[in-house]
Amino acid sequence: MSSKIGFTLLEVLVALAVLSLALVILLGLRNRDVELVNTTRDLTTATALARMKMEETQMEGFPELGEATGEFGEGYPQFHWQRLVSSTPFDYVREVRVSVKWGQANPDGVELVKYVFQEQ
């Protein structure tokens, strides 16, 4: 009776299959994490830019009714903004909507709404 020490070919193949499956799953999770980090970075940047544009609007005084669009320039080439100033039931209050969008593949964006009062 001879006893051989070692693994059979089948055991080695099963171990390699399990290891390969685990690596594929881990790489998929890593790619998803990178995508989430990029999305979060863009959302944070868009929110900060929208707040900046909203503050600029408020600094200009009581805003005129209408719509304006533009880009943020060299530092943020993929981001563009839209500002819509609309009336409210009160003549001395205006609704200001600032939205910031980025990239061609992202139809969504960030939108801020603020009510501005006319100083008397």
C-alpha cells in the first residue's frame, strides 16, 4: 500500500477556478468604487459651482426676469450652468434657479433654488 502526498489535478483546477472567480469579483468591485468616486467628485464640484453662481446672482442685487447660460471657464471645462429667474405672486420676490450640468453622458445635474427679496 503506497500513499502519495499531494493534490490531484482536479483539486488544483477547482482551486484555480475559485481563485479566478474571486479575483474577477474583486476587480469588478474596484471598478465600481472608482466610478462612484468620480461621480461623487463631480457632484461635489457641481454643487460648489452652483452655490458660487447663486451668490454671484445675489450680489448683483434684485435679479431681472429671464434666463442665462454659460460655462465656468478653463478650470472647469466640462461644467456649464443655466440660471432662470422667474416671478412669484409677490412683486418684491423672485425665484432664482441655478442648475449645473457636466459631460455629455450625464443628463442630470445639480439644481439650487433660492428666493431673492427686493430691498426697500
